[in-house]
Amino acid sequence: MNEMRELNSPALLQTRGVTKVFGGGIGKSKTTAIENFTFTIEGEPPSITALVGESGSGKSTLAQLLLGLMTPTSGEVLYLGKSLDRMDASEKQQFRRDIQIIFQDPFDVYNPVYKVDHLLTVPIEKFHLASSKSERKQLMESALVAVGLDPQELLGRYPHQLSGGQRQRIAIARVLLIRPRMIIADEPVSMVDASLRASILANLQQLNRDFRISILYITHDLATAFQISTNIVVLYRGSVVEAGDITEVIQSPKHPYTQLLIDSIPKPNPSQKWGGGATLSRTSSAADPGQGCKFADRCPHVMQACRISRPPLFKTEEHRAVACFLYNDVPQIGLEDLDTIFVSRQTTDNG
Amino acid sequence: MSISILEVNDLKINYYTPNRVIKAVDGISFDIQSGERFGLVGESGSGKSTVAMAILGLIKQPGRVESGEIWFTNGNGGEEPLANTRVNIRSLSLEQIRRLRLAGVALVPQGAMNSLNPVKKIRAQMLDGMVDHGILLSGHEKDERIKELLESVGLRQEVANMYPHELSGGMKQRVAIAIAISLRPKLIIADEPTSALDVIVQRQVMETLFELQDRLQASVLMVGHDMGLMAQSVHRLGVMYAGKLVEVGEVTDIFGHPQDSYTQRLIASLPSLTRKSSLV
């Protein structure tokens, strides 16, 4: 790789101590969706990072914060080193072009009364990507071809005439047209049939490699995350519980929550007991964890210390940090230093 | 000795489109024993959900059941006039099928978020089926019944007075299970019951379903595409491809020694947690 990021040039997208609290009106309880989250997505080299957690872990809230669709209660989101709420109009325009999203539901992003072409023509007009009608058509066709679709078959059709997989790939073609620097993919394959998932993930991987686009892959599916990502951040109720090199985290999870997640994946082997035979507590407690560890109520290894304060990040390996007192014999790192443990693509690319 | 709750013989179902006839189900046969969990697995378009719909008597235009039989044996406690009888679902009148649904064969639908009515409280939706089947309960009995059903799926009784949007995906799926078992059916059809849920909630919901199945001594027909989930859930498995059953057998045999090449590919297609493979 020859294009190295210049020293001191600001990161593409960054969060600094971001917290988002919902509710808290008179007589209403507060929910902290994201708590003190610091994290960086580099544009160069382009990365694929997985953000994993169960429903309610705050992963979609984070996506909205990163897109500027929501403002943090405290902390800030920075695009090229500048806080989103301090950008001028032209910077905002550039931001909206550079950071794109692919949504979970390939049915909801289409307006049923417009042909699917509409999804592609809108960005072309808004971002002035084409100067003539023929150029516009050519642009649309090449984007569709790039994601493995046949433009003759699809253009001019209505959304209801297409399968979920086709719709999701058109959404990817749309993103490709815009040539962003980063894509936030929020559960892009969870509503697509299993046999089509691989091709959509392959499309994302291709965007990353061929078009040098960084991807934040938000999901609850650890297996697909493992297949396409280099690094992983595991969230539990708004806090990072484990992060780092995805191969290390998936193959030898250290945090009891990550272990529970991996044990809960149904293995295609009837003699291997689901969840390792461990029983689950029926309800995930929504009780306020106070100052203690948020996972303490469900944790099989809970100790005295877990009830008293939130565990900091312990740097268990060069490329891994775990927020759990089980590892308090290794050095701590600050929440703001989470970035330092991630693997940079050059050292791990297995091509 | 166990008895066959369901016997499907040489079932054929076609869909008629303006251009051609699609053989969605092309002559399949299988049976489900009492207390057994049977899985039908295949990719979308393989016909697995069409089979489930046929058992519920829900094949509609442009689909048509062309031939074959679907024998259902209702155990004790079934609703009259179907108690202790063996009936061919294909030969029942619409009214008889209506009575059979929920009371004899019940469906846990795919994506409960879309199957609950957004403007009705959970309580009313749970009572709908009972009312429809002519079960008359006093106000107090209704409260008791709802409390009992919600408890059986691990939900608090306050859930009854909530609207679907106030519940999480896993809670909605539990409500759907509570409704499905409300008339103590002999066969529960679960059509991809947990495909939209994360793994931990998925495991909790499946454990709840199987616990209830044991208690009701019902059978389960599980329809889906997730081989991992099937391996952990069913006793016997049928693999469907293009409307045909390419392999049927004990789940340990199918995963241990898959005979058909499609079954082998289906097992191999699961994303691995131990080895990265190139997708591009």
C-alpha cells in the first residue's frame, strides 16, 4: 500500500466521549443508549470494522449519531477533525456525500409509487454527478453492473417487483454512485434471505477493496462480522465490553458477555449443545446498574468489585481490550485510547 | 407407542402466473409423530412455507393444491367435531378448517412484529382467537387465562395492557407463541420464528417454545433456512429444494452423513466462526 495517511491529518470520522441519553422528563426514567464512547474510523487505509451487540445495545443510536441525524447529549462527533455542529453549509454538503448509510430493511427505503430508478436519480441530481441524460443513464448502469445486477432487467421496474436481495443491492449501487469515503451498514443482510447474504457481503467487501471505502458494519450476527471485518467493537447497553482484532475476539472471547454471544450461536452440529448447555436467565434485567458493571446481573463470574464501579478497559493483548475485572492484572487503557488497539489493515490483510 | 400427528402424502401445489405454471411443491411426503419436532429447511422459493400454508388450509389464488393428502390426527381435547379424529385437511370445508386452526394446528408466524395488530392491546389480541372459537369466559376467567398464558412464555402480566410497539422483538415473538398455544393445539407450525432476533433472544424464545411443546405434548413443524438453528432444535429434518424433498432423516444422520449434494452445500454454506473464507 503506497498511499499512507499524512501525519497529523485528521481522521475521517471520530467520536469523542459521546453519550446519548433518552427520556428523563418529569416522572420519566432515563435510558443511556451510548455512554462515553470514543472511537475513530480512518479513511486511509480503508477499514472494515464490526460493531456488534444485541438489540438495545445502542448500535443503531450510534449510527444515527455518526450520521448527524441525532445530536449527542454530551461529547462530539468529528468529521475530518471538525465537530458536526460547527460545520458550514459546504462542509455539511461534503459530509453528507462522504458518509453514506445502507439500512436494514430493503423494503422501507423505496417509495412504492416510484420506479427503482428514482433511488439512483435523486443522488445524481442532488450531488450533480452527471451533466447529461445519457451520462446519467450510463452512471446508473455501471453502478448496477458493479454490484452484479442487470440494468436492463431492473431499470423501469417498481420496488414490489423485485426481491429483497435485489433491492438491497440497488441500495448498494446507489451508495457506489455517490463514491463516499465511508459506509455505515446497519444490519444490511438481516432481512435478506440466507442464500443471498454472501453476495451482499461480497459487494461490501468489494466496495472496500476496489473503491477504497471504509465500512462500519453494524450487526448482531457475529459469523458474518467475522467473515468481512478486521476489527470488532462489542457493545453492551451502550458501553464497550470488548474490542480489537476480530479473529482474537471471536475465536477466544474474553468478556463473559462476548462468550455468551458466541455460545448462543446455534452450531450446525446436533451433538454440540446450544449455549454449551448453560441456562439463560429469562429476562435481561433493565434495572439501573448504578455505578457498577452493566453486565453484573447476568454474569456468571460476578464479583464484589463489579457492583461497585464500572470496569475500565484492560489491554489483555496488543490488539484487544476487555472491560472486565477478571483481567485486572494487566495494564488499563483509557476509554479514549480504544483506537490504539485496532489492527491496521496492512498488517493483517489476508487477501 | 407414538402415533402420526401429521402425514403428508405426495402433495403437489402449483402457482399459476400469466406466463407459466410454477411447481412450488412437487410431490412431497413426510410424517410427524406425536411429540416430535420436525424441520423443513431450504432456501427461499424451495416451497417450504407453501407446505406449511397448505397444512393450515391457507393456499390462495393464484396457488392451488393439485393433488395429495394431508392427514391430521387430533388428540384428546380437540374441539368438536374434530376430537380424536383423523381427517384429510384437503377435504375439510372452509368452516371446518377455520375451527381446526389454532385449536388443532397453530402457527407461530415469521416476524411477529408484523403479525400483531398495532392499534390493539395484547390482551384483546390474545382473546380474539378464543372468542372466535366460541369459548365463553367471564371477565375473571379471561384475566386468569391471559395471566397464565403470558407467564407460560415468560412475560409479566402487565404486558396484556400494552400495545405491540411497547414491546421488544423477542417479547412480541413470545406473545405470538402465547396466542398460538392458547387453545392447546396438537401441532405448532413455526415459520422462521426467530429470524429477526439476535442470538441470545433467539435461544430464549426457542427454549420457551420447546418447554411449552413438552407441556402440551404437541408436535412442532419448524420451517426455516438456518441449518444451525435446525441442528439445535429438531429431531428429524427434511431438506427441500425446488419443491422436492431431497433428503429426510434423523438430524444427527443428516449432519453427520449428508447424502444429498444440496444438503452438503447447505451445511457448508454457513458462515464459519473458525475460518475466514473469501467472499469476492
